[in-house]
Amino acid sequence: MLDQMTLYPVADDVLFAPGGRVVIRTYGVASAVAPGDGQPRPVAYRTWVTGVRDQPRYWRWGHFEDARRGHRKVLEWLTGRGPQPRAAEPGIA
């Protein structure tokens, strides 16, 4: 299954804080083709944050530009320069 997935990197950042390292990764992922009709599947964009004490967090985005802006908003939130971002699609975990 993973060999049939394509990753589309959008942005990667690492923050160093007193509690340790925080990694913020935004990427798109899609399977090569839909099993039924052979058509390419749409790309699903995600921003993952690891290294935060509570738990890993992720946001879902609808499009590349939303993911790019969302990554920047997550980075601003983690550095205290902005509010916690809302996802373009429902499903903040």
C-alpha cells in the first residue's frame, strides 16, 4: 500500500524549545490510482506536529495553498505569534 502512495512535501520546520524539539511537517498524500476506475485520487493535505507535550496534533487542508498558509499559521501559533489555527476541512485532531 505505501509503495502505491505519493507524498508531496509542502513545508518542514523544526523548533527548539526548553522541553525539546518540535517538528512541523506539511505534505500532501495520494494513492497512485483509484482501485475501481484507474483515475488518480485527489491529494489530501496534512500538517503534523510532533514533540508537543500533550500529544501529536494534525490539521487537514483542502488544497495546496490552504496547506501552505496553514503550515505558516501553525508555526505562528507554536511560537506565540498567533492563535491556534483552524483547519480548512473539519477534522482537527
